[in-house]
Amino acid sequence: EEMVRNLQAAIELDQIEVYYQPKINASTEDIMGFEALVRWEHPELGIISPGLFIPLAEQSELIFPIGLLVIEKACRALKQWQEQFKLPLTMSVNLSPIQLNDKDLIKKINRIIEETAVYPKHLDFEITESEKFKSVKDALLMFKKIVNLGCTLSIDDFGTGHSTLDYLRKIPAKTLKIDQVFVKNIGLSPDDEAILDATIDMAKRVGHFIVAEGVETEEQRQYLTSKGCDYFQGYLFSRPVPASEIDRILTDRE
Ligand code: G
Ligand code: G
Ligand code: MN
Ligand code: NA
């Protein structure tokens, strides 16, 4: 398909960029780390969302080079910010279920860790349960290997799609990311608030950190703080922005 050839060319032309969205410590309001979010900077069409081209990449094997490119850029950026600002920052990278089919994924992640000199414990992978897993057993094995490298795992989009309680039990994740829909409905849907409250309570009881995604209002922030949420991500604090903008944000906070 033509789009696939365009995407292939975009990789070669270095049009695949990584944006970063800060994760905020709920009690100190410090920046704890970032989520890396990929963008296609198209010369004519402007910025193309990963929601549009990641599915294409997953169907065409291009997810493998793109996935590695994101990990590498994110690790380089992380190392630079840690050294420049002397902060204990972390970096979260989204991992596509298709990437787990790469037999050499662990080797490749390890090589990036060595080349960029990041501490593995500062590198986190956001994973979702998915119908795209070839085998759930193999996926779980891969997650264990990632943890054995010293990296951490976050369960993304919890409460929607395919994330289940069984998944929560079996995955060696430290963090649970509450899906935006539950945050959006704070103050609007008592049912969603009940699900949100129960999810936070359950996550805390099994010893997971909780990140609330899509925090846009002060009301949502206060509600989530009162329920014991550990970290926030959302437009209230910052949109996903290019690395240069993070430089500016960290400089302003000094
Ligand atoms: O940044 P944005 O809100 O547009 O992201 C849209 C979707 O694309 C989200 O589901 C997000 O997890 C996914 N996404 C963003 N960056 C990456 C990436 O580097 N790899 C994968 N696999 N998915 C990503
Ligand atoms: O699926 P995942 O959680 O990885 O994707 C995160 C998506 O949410 C990205 O597309 C990102 O741009 C978007 N996002 C981040 N913060 C907010 C927010 O406060 N409001 C909305 N509407 N979207 C957000
Ligand atoms: Mn994510
Ligand atoms: Na999410």
C-alpha cells in the first residue's frame, strides 16, 4: 500500500519524532518522569497522530524499527535531562503487542540501555492486554524478561478494552494507569466514580502505584488526590511536547 511506503520513507527521512508528556507526583507536584509518545512529522500534512499510523505500522512490520527508534530517542533524551537537571527522572515507552513477536526484543532493548547508559530501573514500558498477542503465555514470558533486565512495567488504559483482573494478577507490573474515560467522568457519572474508587483501592492493596491519565481540571486533580492517586498525567499539567519544550519546562522549574 502507498501509505506503508510513505511510512517507510518517513523512517528513513527521520520524520518520526518523539514527544514527551510529564508525569507529575501528586503530593509534591514535581515532574517524576515522562511518557514518550511518537509523532509523524509529515512535511505537507503536518503532525500525524500515532492513533493513525501505529495500526498501519503494526500490520506492516514497520512497528519493529519504529518501536526501537522510539526507545532509543527516549533513552537519549532521558539521560540528557537526568544529567543536565540532576533529577531522578523516569521514562515510559508504549510497547505494541506486535513488538513482543520479535525474538530479539530483549537483546535490542538491552543494547539501547548499554549504548545510552540509562539505568534500566528508570526505563518503564507501558503495556496493554491485547487480542493481538500471538500467545498470552509468550507475552507473559517476555514481560518477565523485561523485568529481569531491571526495567519496570505499567499496565496502560486500565479499566477499558482488554485489561482484566487476571492480567493484573499475572503481570509483574509496578504501576497501573487508569484510563482517561474514568477521569473524564469525575463529577459526571457516579457509576464511573465508583469504578474509579474501587480500582484505586484495589491497586493500592496489591501494592501498585497509580497514574491517572487525562487529568484536565483542578476538580479532577483534587478528587484523585483525595483518593490516593500517586501520579498525574494530563493537559492540566502539560500536553505531549517536543524534547526542546521539556528542556524549557525543566529549566523554568529550576
Ligand atoms: O499521543 P496520542 O494521544 O495521540 O497517542 C495515541 C495512541 O498511540 C495511544 O494509544 C498511545 O498509547 C499510542 N502510542 C503513542 N506512542 C506510541 C509508541 O511509541 N508506540 C506504540 N506502540 N504506541 C504509541
Ligand atoms: O493509550 P495511551 O494512554 O498511551 O495514550 C495516551 C493518549 O492520551 C495520547 O494520545 C495523549 O496525547 C492523550 N492525552 C494525554 N493527556 C490528555 C488529556 O489530558 N486529555 C486528553 N483528551 N488526552 C490526553
Ligand atoms: Mn500509554
Ligand atoms: Na493510556
